[in-house]
Amino acid sequence: MSSTSMSVDNPGGASSGASSSKMEAEYIEDVAAYIARFPKGTEEALQTMQSTYQQYKLLESRLTQSRQRLMMKVPDVERTLACVKKLVQRKDEGSDTHVDFELTDGIFAKAKVSAENAQKVFLWLGANVALEYTAEEAVELLTKNLETAKLNLDTNRKDALFVKDCITTTEVSMARVYNYDVQQRKQKAMETKE
Amino acid sequence: MSEVVVTKDDQASINLFGRLNNRYHEASNELASLKKKLEDLEEASNEIMISDEDNTKYLLGEVFVRVENDEADELIDNETERSKAEIEKLHEEMNQAKSKMEELKVVLYAKFGNNINLEED
């Protein structure tokens, strides 16, 4: 799983490594044989499946959460990148950048960033630390972060699909075991009548 | 209830249907927010057109950067193009998902009849 994220703020995309074949939901070939695996029969089989199902559901909600974080992060990095790129462009043109920045909620102040001051920018690394980079380095770092975030999003998507399959399979399997049990009972009832 | 055997292939079809259905909904959410963005961009572009100022303050990151109107137009155009391309992609993806789901529905309903429900709640 890609955990090489070197991000400006909290990576947030650490993938949970879901797509291991070890935890893939089992397709039940033969329902009767499957139930026979459990000493207590259908009831135990259903209970076991139910608990697996809950685990998949938990995993799914974790993945959804981490996806939402990543989906916020991507545009965030994109915005920062756009800002730094504009600064670089202005710097290369040798012109100053005039900005209005928010001092505190709803209060804006004017600022002039001269071309020479635009050589260096500070990137917020999190944990109350900002680090100085040359503008070019910053562009490079942010571009890399953006790629990593997108990659993590992709991994997350794949993991989510995998878990989705497991959930669907387990749902179908539970229904099949349940139906099989109903059928068995009906048959038994008929036999005793005769 | 008749005994219908769920084969491995059936299971795979059902799983695929579930995936497509998920993706379809995700895509339609993404589409909605992109359409909103497109509207906003259009509005911004109109505002610049009727503005008396030569400069516009364009929000980049967390600061408003003073840019010439032409430059702002260019920035907005770029964003618009990007959003439009994205919207197109989503449309295509949704159409593909939809037609594939229809195909799967035919197959699965033919086999399972009323024992399966593939409709939205």
C-alpha cells in the first residue's frame, strides 16, 4: 500500500491495506457443505457471517472517511499550488504581486510581495511548523504532494471496491444460507406429515 | 420459492452491479458540484465584463491576488475548460455504468426473477 506520502499537512490517506486476498469474502459453492462446517449448523453459520459482515461494514466506513479527507485535501493542495505558481510567474516577470489577505475573520489587509521577496515561500508542514523553500522547490514539493494524494485516492477507491464486493458477496451468501435453511425445514415438515 | 442456484458467475455479476451502482451515485454527486462550480465561474466572468475596474481580486489559495481583468478572464477560462472536460468525463462514465447495469439487470432478472431486487429503494 502506498504510504510514501510526504505531505504538507497530515497525510490522511494512509490506506488500510484492504485488498489482501486473505480477507476476501468467500463465495459459497455448496450451501449444504458450507453449513456442515459449523458444529451448531445454520445458526452458527449465520452468526459467523454476520460478524464478518460487520467487519466489512466497519472497514467500508473507515475507507469512506479517509476518502472524504483525501477529497478535501486534493483541492486544498491544488489551491496552494496555484498560488505559489502565480507567485513564481510574477517573480519571473520581475513584477510585484499585490494581494489582500485575511488578517482575521472578515478583515483584510493589503500586502505587496516584491519580486525579490517571492524567491522564498514558507510551506505549512503541520504541527505548528512552517519551512522555508525556494519558490521552485515549493512548486516541486506541492506537485509531488498532489500526485501522492491522487494516488492515495486511487488506492482508496480500489480498496473500497474490493470491500464493496466482499459486502455484496456476504449479503448474498447470508440470504442463500437462510433460504436453504427455510427450504430444509419445509421439507422436514412435509416428511413428518407423510 | 424455487431453488435457484447462485453460481460463481452470478455472484460476480451481482458484485459488478453493486460496484456500478455505487459509482453511478458517486459520479452524479460529483457532477452536481461541478455544475455548481461552472455556474459560479460563469457568473464571475460576467461580473468582470461589466466591471468598471481594470483590476480584479482573484482568490488564489487563501489570498486575493490583484490581477488585470484580462488575466482574470484567462484564469476563469482555464478553470471553466477544466470543469467542462471533467463534466464530460463524468457523463460518459455514468452512461457506461447505466447501460452496463441495464445489461446485467436483463441477465439477472431472467435467472432470478422476483428473488432479486435491483431497483433503487
